[in-house]
Amino acid sequence: MRKLVGEPKKLLASSLQARAKKSLSGKRRIAYLDPNGNLLSSALELSVAKILHFARVEYSYKSPLPSGSKQLTPTFAIKNGYIVVGSNDGDKKLAEELRRAFPKKQVLYVTKATMGSTLSEIGSPIASALVDSETSADRLESIFVDDPSFAFDYSHILPWTKKCSVLHGHTSAVMIELIGQPKKGMIVDFGDVKNIVKESLGQMDHKLFISRKYMVGQDSKRYWIRFNGPNGDFDLKVPKTSTFLLEGEATIENLADAVLKILAPKMPPQVQALGVYIYEGLNKGSHLIVSLTKENQQ
């Protein structure tokens, strides 16, 4: 990976951000941050996570379970069973498959109230909820912050793809969006945000990003990475200090998740939602918004 320093890197970052403003104007992905730092995909999932957290029930989020020749991934796994949160036929089928695959475990299906009456045949308890889609009457405002220094270099590997299953690198630019209620006329001070973002991206700069599932061992200083891909077999020993392990694959979407997980705990209470635009190269990227809860900011 070629290293860019000084003015060339700033110019590239400015170019990336200019393109981002033009190109990243499509539909936003909205996520919700639970008290354990997981990025959830719906407000209903967040409600369930808050209940489990309040009841002090330990849970894991979307951890795959081996079942025969495939894997089943419940929304939440707890000690004595599984919870599936959803509202479509695929979610219903998942609840059925979990009940058959793990007959000694309890399976709970959580869905919207409009779906509950049609799902009684799955053979598992069903909890239905009315999800309030009304927005708060309080005034919310949005600000964005971009700067040539909001760029970082990294390498990654996507072992299941043909082109990207080799070690390669990118320079990515980031823009940050903050949504909340102004305090003394502003949501946050721009200078404070810039310092937080630069410090956070520093934790990701010049790192190798790869999924944790490809780690086959480790010692005090290194991770051992091994996988078979379309471009051959890889067997690497990489320094821990320059490696960033992700729970999912090292895609630009999951890099956006990683940036948000680092930034979210550092936001002041008046910030109710946090968004990140992250560009991979010149013409592609990801935009993710996460709703913050008071628990996340304590």
C-alpha cells in the first residue's frame, strides 16, 4: 500500500469528501446502538435489548449457531434460549428452524402487533408490540463536520471474493453527521468534534482489517490468520498492534460500524443520533446512522 503524507493526502481527502457530498445522497442505513455496543437494525430490536439489559440477562447479538450443514442466526441468544425479532416470512422461518434444531431451548418470536395474529402456527411463544413511529415534537437539528484530516489508510482482505481476497489497501475519507437538540444555540462545538474524530480515526490508521473468524490462534504479540480463497491459501502472522479484528467481514459497511462504535461513547448527551459517511477510494462508500441512547453515553 502506497503511503500518502502531507499535502498529497490532504488533497486526496478533499477530493474524496467532495465526491461524497455529491454521491452519498441515497437511502440511509439506520442502526441503533444497544447498551452493550452492538449496532442493531431496528427500533424493535433495541427495545428487546433494553429489556434484557434492564433485567440483567446476558445476551449475544446475531451469533451464528451450527445446525447440520448450515448456520442459524437468532437475533439474540440467552442462556436458556433464543429470541428472533422480525416481521417477515424469513424471520418466521428462522424461528421455526431454531425450534426444530434446538428442541431443549426456548424460542421467542418478537414482532410488530400487526403481524402477531398471523404467526401463531409456528409453535413458539410470540410477543407482539406496537412500535411508535411518531417523531419527537422537540426540535432536532443536524450538523455535519468534514475536514481533510478525517482520512486514514488501511489494508483489508475479503477472503470470499475473487478480486479482494488478496491483501490490498485504500485511503478512506470520513464525514460525520450529528443530530440532536441544541444547547446554548449549538449541538456541539465544531472544534471538540474535530478533536474527537481525529483521535478516533488515529486508532484505525495504517491497520489491517480482517474478520475475527479467520484467526486460528494468537500469542502475546501476534494473531495467526488463515483462510482458503479463490486466489490461493493464506497463512499469516500479523502484529496485534497493527491489526483491527472485526466481528464481520472487513467491508466498508462494517468499517462504518467500527467508526461509529468508537465515536458513539464520546458524544455529549444532547447528541441523539450519529452518522458517518465513509468513502472507499473515489467512487464508492457507506453511510450509516445510529440512534444513541442515554445508556450509551454514560
